[in-house]
Amino acid sequence: MAESKFSCSILDVGQGSLQLIEQGDDFNIIIDCNICKAPEHVLRYLGRRKVRQVDLLILSGTDQDHADADGLEMLWNRFGTEIKRVWYPNYPATTDNWRQIKRVFKKMEEAGVEVYSPSAGEEGAFGQLKFKVLSPHPDESDTSNNTSIVVKITAGEVSFLFPGDCEDDRWQSIVKYFERHLPADVLLAPHHGSHNGCVERAIELIAPQYTVVSCGKDNQFGHPDKEALAIYRKYSRKAVYITHEVGSVLFECDGRSITNVVLDAGRDDDGKKETVAASLLSVATPTRFEFPNRPIKPNKPRGFA
């Protein structure tokens, strides 16, 4: 079978979270919707990556830095029913922001979008993007952070781990139940690099090539924590990036390895598909994976012109 090209973008949205995982032009997953600190950058980025539909939108947590009501509304206004399904943690949040989120959910459901709360152990795939949910789990799900959706997404032989705001107690259960699923090539640092979320045993098991900390410059929480950062640097085999220092980070992969890493992605021409490693240029057109009721659209160049 011809191989598809994959990418993972961790966007610089300040003290918040938004990630985009792509399989060519076939499937797109967006994690979190904290857009309002950098709306122009996010919408421009999605446009230049030629994102036309969102097969899965994951709100990893109920707090506003992950699930921002205005950000969700912006995505809904942009994509409408091209958002096919939404995941969110089933935590009884009572904030005004979450009440607004639920109102947007209602509009989505009325339009036919599937809105769902997954549980630890669930797994599936979109095309060649495979996912496994490691949290939430009944153990230690008594806070909004520990009810975060933790998901591992695998593109061929390359994997990405997104832990939301998962904290220490929840990590203990993840290690207990899912130790063999933890190794990943790219780790999004849990809880924006907070000390309460960096469990050394878990990071040792993950053993990422790259760790990315998504946090804002001079943020009020002091993220990333210096001790946590030292642990990420100890176990990350290639590099640790902090978004407020390097901007958005784009990882390109061919299903076997990470072939290109672009820092400050979306600010210049380096993220264009045409600039990736020469070995990828001869890869045949990907096999199509058609979704019911959604016509497959032809490939168009996806990058940053």
C-alpha cells in the first residue's frame, strides 16, 4: 500500500493549547480550542494547511485554557458540520465558560455532529491515524485536571502523546493500567510544563524524541517549572521546545520516522510541503479512506505561502 504523509502541529497560542494532526488531505484531528490569544495565527495556520474538515475535535479538559467557548464558536463558524465529531471529558464543570461550551454542543448536536465523552481504554482509527484513550478513568477523576482526556495518536510507526492537564495522581493510574502504551516519539508536556503533572517514571517510560511545552511568556503560573523542565530534558532524546520561545512547532513524518521539524511554523515558508526531505517526493499518492456522506476532495498543496 502507498504510504500517506502525516504531520503534527503544536500551535503557539500563549498560555493555552491547540494541536492539529493530519493525514494528508484525508483526515484531520484538532485537540483543544484555545484560539482567542492568537486568533489570526490559528485561523491563518488552518487555512494554509488546507484544513477543510475536522474528523475529530477533542477538548482535552473543561478549563478555558483548553476548552474556550469563543474558540469553539470560531471553529464552528469556520467549519460548521465539517466538524464530524467532538470528544469532551464528562466532568461536572460549572463555570460560565463551560456553560457556553455546552450551548455550542447543543447547536452541534442539532446539526448532526456527534458529541461524546470517551473513557480510558477506547481505541479506533481514522484512516491510518490510530488512537488510544488512556484517560479519563474512574481512578483519580475527582478534579477537572485529572479528568483530562489523555490520548495517544499513532501515524504508522510514529506516535504522539497528548496528556492535557493530567496531574500526578492520574499519571500513577495511567502507568498502572497503560504502561506498555506510553512510549511515544513526541510528547506534549502535561499541564503546560507544571511541576504537578511531571511524573518522572511516566516521562521515563514515554522516552520521547521531542517534548513540546505549550505555555505563554511570563505567565502567572511560572510555567514551565524548572524541575519539570530538567526531567523533560533528561528523558527527551533529541530536543525540548517551549512554544513561547520557538513559536508553533510542526512535525512532518512519513509513517516510519519524523522527517522534518519546523520551528516558528506558519511565520515563514519553511513549512511548505514542497520543502520536506527529498526522499518523500517520490512517495505515491495516498490510498483514499472515504468517510460516509463526505466526498473525498482532491489534494492541494498544503503549507505556508
